[in-house]
Amino acid sequence: MAVRANHQRADPGRRVLRCTGPGAELFKTPDNICVTPAGGLMLCQDGDGDSYLMGTTVDGEPYLFARNRQNLGTESAPLYGEFAGACFADDRRTMFVNCYAPGTTSAITGPFRG
């Protein structure tokens, strides 16, 4: 299953990047995107009550990296915060990611596979 950014459909002036191909439906609502140390993409995706960090390899293969389970609600009525602002430190071994609510930042250490 490959998700490839079709560079002919990328339009930076309009802030548009389309993921096409089998597996593209996994990327429903990414709103923060960064490039991984290996050259793939890391996306903060929210919607449908769930928040995920999702990635693509440099070859366009999609993968789920993490799911946010910080419960802002109750055990019987959970409400999960939203990932945002993923970025990598200069050492390429630490990824930082924020969660809007409750306002936390996590440092995730690698090494991250190429």
C-alpha cells in the first residue's frame, strides 16, 4: 500500500498537497506535516474523536506511529486531545509533538528508521 505525494498536483501557492494512490484514504485530516530525518513525512491527524501521528516512508508507504490517549473527559465519556506541531531536533534522534489540550509537549526518542 503506497501513498505518494503527486508533485504535479502540489501547489505551494495554494497550500495544496494531494496524497494519491492506495492507502490515501488513511490521511483524512492532517493539519500539521513535517519531514522526518529519513526524508518521509510525519503528519498530525485528528478527527472522528481520535488523534494520530502518521507517517510515510521515503517511498510513500504509510504507517501509524502513535495514537493520543490523553483523556480530557471521563472514563465513561472519553475526550482525547489533538496532536499538533511535530518536529525533529537537530540531533535527528528526538521528535517533539504537542497536544493542544491539556497543553502538553512530548519528546519521543529514536533512533528513527530510515
